Amino acid sequence: MTCYDRRDVGLLLLRMGTGGVLAAHGAQKLLGWFGGGGIEGTGKFMESVGYSPGKASAMAAGLAEAGGGTLLALGLATPAAGAAAAGAMAGAAAVHVPNGFFAAEGGYEYAVSLGLAAAGLAVTGPGRLSLDHVLGHVFDRGWMVPAALGVTAAVTAVVVGTRNRRVRQQKEGEQESLFDE
């Protein structure tokens, strides 16, 4: 008989809570569930905050959140799942940075908290109460952690950097048009 310790139960709770929230958040984007905009509405929002093309950005963010969250909750492919979710949350945080830290003022607190929890799970692993453990950690090898986080960090840096340049250029264009009047 297998005996599970506090660490395993704690990781299960953290995975299920973080993964469940991420999966629901992604379902808002992909399917319009839970009051979300679906691909159409989320795509328009993504365009408005500088992520272009909007529909593709909505699909990528939704898949990273819903897919990564579901896999985290199950404890399956934990390095890739945690990295994908963390990358999506980094993209979300970039939108909220101008509002400061606290979520009550529209800040990045919530996105960073979810992203750090997802990244922490990618690094720590899912524990013994997980599908990764049942499957012999086939999708949770040690080398997968730096690979998943490294690739995700690189892609996220490019996507967020491109978005930030687009937003900056738009603001500069608006300021120039004010001087022309």
C-alpha cells in the first residue's frame, strides 16, 4: 500500500486549484464559457491591447491556459503544462503593468500569482498523486523542466516584446497627431 505524505497532498491541492482556475480562464477565451468572450470577443480584446492578430492571440492564450491548466490539474506533462500557463500569464501581466501591482486597480498581481504558481509546479513536479507518477514520469523528465521553461521564456519574450513595441508605436502616433492639429 502506498502512503502519501503532506507534500503529495499539498501539491495535489496546488495543482488542482491553480490548474482549475487556469482551465476556466482559458475556457472563457476559447469557448465563451463563464462569461468570457470566446475567440471572437477575446480576439477583439487582444487586438485592442496590442496582441495581433487578435484571433490567433486569443487561440494561443486560451490553449495555453485551458490546456496547461487542465494538464496541471491532472499532473500530466507537468513541465510543459506549467511553462505554457506561466507564459500565458506573463503575456497577461504585460497588459496590466501600467496599472501597478494590485489587481484591485487593474494591476498584474493576479496574473503574476497564477504564473508563478504554474512555473513553481513545473519546477517542483506534480507529486505522487498525479498522472505523471502513474505513467512513470514519461512526460516529466528532469531535462524537460529547463527545456520547457527556456522555450516558453524565449517565445514569450518575443511575443510580449512585439506587443510592447506595437503599443509604444501606437502611442507615439497618437501623440504626433495631437501636435499636427
